[in-house]
Amino acid sequence: MLDFYEGKTVLVTGDTGFKGSWLCEILSLAGAKVIGYALQPPTEPSLFNILGLADRITSVIGDVRDYRKLEKVVNDYRPQIVFHLAAQPIVLESYKNPRDTYEINVMGTVNILEAIRKANCVRSFLNVTTDKVYENKDFRNHPFKEDEKLDGFDPYSNSKSCSELVTHSYRRSFFTNSNTAISTARAGNVIGGGDFSIDRIIPDCVRAAVSHRPIKVRNRFSTRPYQFVLEPLFAYLLIAEKQFFDESFSGYYNIGPDSVDALTTGKLVQLFCDIWGEGSVWTDSTIPNAPHEAGFLSLDNSLMRKVFAWDPIYHIKDAIRLTVQWSKGYYNDGLSAAKEITDKQIHEYSAVFGK
């Protein structure tokens, strides 16, 4: 599959983020001409800088709310494929700064779609949203399907629901019978090496373990569909390739693990402690009257299976093992080890994915 991307001009918004950096590394290894558009890396350290991506791709520092600058990038580089990952991605941050969250996640989507509408050079566009776009009434054992109501509760989830609706409208209004195929991808909770975000459970686990502190866990009984970072990224690449040649592959897709890998936060953290070792432990730090977060979330991935013959490859133990491998390599041996492990994990996953 990665052979398809060799020589292709690909724009990745949000390239300086966690998933964006992994995606750019894959595309760079595949021989794509990668254009990144994002703010400066959102964390220090950052996977973007650890991998030295600024030296290997064309990285434009810009805000997706800045339409004129974004439009200029699209017009200057004329990408054939666009992956839209730029977002304010943290639920708790969206409670603190709801206006920024909506401006970035909704108007950022409008801006990139408007830019590609006018440029008429993009053959394949994928908007990456989230598993949290659905109206969630916390029904247990109810994996969401793509045709269910969109209405996220918190500002982050709701803004991503709006981003989905914007994409649906642009697709119907401007890209029917066009040369541009458009899809959205709703991924589950992603874990992997190089995520230094605040208020995400696995990065919190790694920071605590490295510092030999107990891991503080809020919402220990919340259930989420966890998956290794390469699972959704390779699915994105697959969707973008298929619809590049055939617009009938355009659609709205859940990209989540099998139900066995939807587990509680408490079980996830205990699994992390077991794999990390070194006496790692966790404590329940649930905050009374904390902002609302859904208690149960699971995705039905049957449409991806049916349309693309796609299957998740790694289970949750694999995902945590690989994350621990990356994190210990980085903290013990530095930048070169982290880059080497990143590329090794990509090559290993690609070899299995291509079978």
C-alpha cells in the first residue's frame, strides 16, 4: 500500500501533533512529498522534533483559522491528497477554552475544505474526527455505528460533531461529481510512543513511571476503545488511496479496535503497570464534580471490515508493550533510539498490514 504514496504530494494539517508526526514519518519513509501545516509543536518535548521532521518535510507553521495562509499553502504546493488532523484534541481543555476549540475544530475544517474547493487539485481528502462525535447516553455494550446521531456532549466532542457535519455539507454541496473524493474517519482512543500530551491517560502513566511516582487515575471505571497509533493511521492511508481511484469508497468510517480491546481505564493502567514493571503502581484520584466525560464508549468497525477488508492487527497488550518499548528507549537512550524504534515499529506494522 505504501508504494502508492511514493512521489505523491500530500498535505497533512496538524503535522506537529502526536498522530500527525507519526503520519508524516510513515509518508516520508514511503517517499511522499509531504507538506505540513500546523502551529509549533504543542508539547515540549515533541515527537515532531524528536524525529527531526522539519528537516525532511516541508513544514509550514500556520493556524488553520488563518484562511488566507492556508489557502496560499494549498495553491502553492497543489497537493493531491490531504489529511486534515489539525485540532484542539483534549476534552478537559475544551471546557477551559470552548471558543478556541470551536474555532479551531469547526472553522479549521471549513477553511481547509474551502481552500481545496477553490484550488481544484486535491483528489482525495480525509477529515480525521473522533469516536466521541456520537450522541452518547452511556448505554453499556452499545458500539456506535456510522449512521447514528452525531451530538458530542462536551465542547471538544461537539465541535468534532460539527466538523463532521461541515464535511458532509461540503461533500454534498460542492464535491458531488467532482474529481475530489471526501471521507471522514472516527478513530478510537489512540496510544503510542511520543505522545507527551497533558490529560491523556497513557502519557500521564509514562510521566509518572519515569519519575517513580504513583499514577493518578480519574474515571477508573470509564470504558474506551483503545488502539495502537498505527492502526488508525494505516486505515487513513488505505481510505485515501482507495478513494483516490474510486469515489465510491468515500464515506464516514469508524476505525476502532475489536470489542475485546474496549476496557476500563483502571484495567488499562494496571496493564501498563504490569508491562512497565519497576514497581509501578496507580491510585484512584477521581475528582468530585469533575466536568462530564462519557462513562462508556465503543465503536462498531464492521463497515471498515466490509468495505476495505480491514482488520485491527494489534490488541491492547501489544499497544501498551510497543508504547513502553518506545518510551523506555527514548528516556534511556535518547533521540536516535526513539527515531530507530519509531521506524522499526512502522516497518513491522507495514509488513503485517500488507499481507
